[in-house]
Amino acid sequence: MLADFQQALAALAEVEGRMAMVLAELGLAELVTSIRGVSVVGAAAILAETGNPARFDDAKAVVKHAGLCPRDNASGAFAGKTTISGRGRPLLRLAAWRAVGGALPHNPVFAARYAHLTSRQATGSATARPVPRSPRPCCASCGSSASTGSRGSFRSPAASPARR
């Protein structure tokens, strides 16, 4: 079993070496290594899944090819959650996710963008603030207001007159 594992590691190292050699032959190895945190192997995987990048008109076309473009889920007055389309090449999305995931802790630009996208601080816009709700009783037995949190005039069932 250990021999199989060592053989798999040797095959992986050989494939990664070939991937790095292809990027070096294309003259892209220096360009890729200039991005902090992105490895040559990660960039080679993205390039392998993308194909010839010259066939795309712009970056939007590559994003659409990967299936990372936004998909609006709305119909009439219904406004649903916007997600990625998911169409396109799933292995390209996986390669991009792995490359950026490895670069996140090492690249200050990626780390700042991640912190911005995942922060839950109010942005000051009208949509970030909660909409005030009108006070309503939380239940029929007590007259408390659910929005204020006060108990109101609660009477226990034993103290109330019995209904017949």
C-alpha cells in the first residue's frame, strides 16, 4: 500500500513538472509567478481547462465559459437570490477556486477583496438597515409588544376568569 502511494506521488510530480514545462514554453511561467500565491501548476490547470484564451473576446467571455457569470432569479415582482449560473466548465471553476484559495492568505489584494465580500458591516445604504416593524402582540394571552420586548400586562390563567 505504501508503494502504491509513493508511485502515485511520483506520477503526480511528473505531471506537475510537465505542466510547469508547458507554461515555461509558452512564456507564461514568469507572468503567473508574478501573482503572489498563485502557483505555476494552478495556472496550468486553469489554462488546460480554458483552452486557447485568444479565442475569447474579453474577460467576460472567459467568466461565462467557466459558468461564473451571475444568474438572476427573478420573475415579475418576485426578486430571488442571484447566484452563479453553473453552466460552463465545472473543472475550470474548480481549478480557479483552488488557485484563488491557495492565493488568499498570501496575496494582499485577494485577502482584501475576500474580507470586503464576507464582511457583515453595514455599508450605510438604505438596504443595509433593517426595516422598522409595527408593534404587534406576540401572542393572544399577553398584551406584550414583540418589537419592544416588554412583557405588558400578563395575567396567569389561574387569575383570569374562567370561560364557560
